[in-house]
Amino acid sequence: SQNDMATIRLSPMVETSRAHERLAPRPLGGVADSLAAPRARWAALWLPDPALGRDALDLIVHFHGAAWLPQQAVASLGGAAAVVVNLGAGSGVYHRAFADPAEFDALLAGVARRSGAGHIAPPAGVVESTRDLRFEDAADGSVVVRAVSAAGATDDVAVLRSGELMFVRSTLRALTRGRRLDGRADPRTPFRVTRYRDGRMTLDDLATRQHLELGAYGPDNAAAFAKLLDASR
């Protein structure tokens, strides 16, 4: 009978739909530029106008993919900058490229130079010893280390044979590549190694103003530069 039939009730839920439009590149303003990246590649940098010339800025680093998409996402944050690095397929290529921490430091230094944010200032401390050093490749594959005086005079203090002090070699390769790609740095400008009374060791590129806290790479790697600081004194 009609009374035995189940009552059919309409669901209160209402289906609606919205447009799912594809994102597309659009003008963001600011400054777009290219920076040197590991493995002889380039990174895409985007700087919003408020970030230019500031003492510090927020930076989002994005690995792999079309640059315009993360740049749009970062633009929505307001005031942050974005750098997009593309080195190839798979995570392994990025792991290998940035296994040397100096590579990432070089990337950040490039952002700082382009934005006008300067460099990372070292913490205050009492200098115990400092030395300006120039590194020059020899025909046999070794690297000649020369101390440079304030007057510009040089004195050979060490020779790095093939396979010796590999951290020193890899760090200098990254910094030197940054100099070449910068295009304005004098390749003969020395690097400055400094030891502080509290035990800190630092390396400064006097051409690009990049600053490295060597202790961040481990005591053995800091000790490698300490050997050059104390060589033939």
C-alpha cells in the first residue's frame, strides 16, 4: 500500500561547480634576472620592487619547474623574492650539485649582489690572525697559494698538490665561478682568511664581498684553511 512505501526525502546538499581555470604567466613587476647555478646552469631570480636595496629580504628557493609558477605564488606573499633552480630530472642531480655547501652560499651571494642587500655581516669578534691569499693554477694541476701584503707584494706560502685539501679547492672553484659570471670582479683580488680569538674561522671574497663562516662546514674543513693561514709564517 501507499503507507508501506518508503518516504523519499530530498538531500539538503546542493551540488555547485566553479570554474577551474588554468594558471598562466602574467606580469609581476619587479626585476627578473638570471644567476649562476651549479653545473654551469642558470637560476631564474625574481625580485619585487620593495625588496630592491633593502638590508635584508625574505627569499624562497624553488627547485625544478617552470619559473613563472612559483614566482606568482611568492608574489602573493608580498615583499619576498624567489629564485628557481633547474638542473635536470630527478632529485639526485640536485643532491650532487649542492653536496658542497659553498655552492648554495654562492647562489645566495648572487641574490644579495643583485638585490643590493649586500652580504651577511660576520658576528663581532676579536681578530687573532688574518691573511690575504691568492690562488693560482699551475701547469701540473697544482694550485700555488700566495700571501698578498697590504702593499701588494706576494709571497708563495704553499702548493696544493692534486688531491690535497679538496674542501679548499671546491670552495674556491665555486667562488671563482661566481666571479667570472659576475663579470665585474677582478680575478686577481685575493681572498681573506681570518681566525678569531673565540676559534671562529671565516673566508671573505674581497672581490664580491661574499662571506663564509668556515665552522659551518665542520672543524676539519675549517682546519684546512687554518693550515694556509699559518703556512710559512
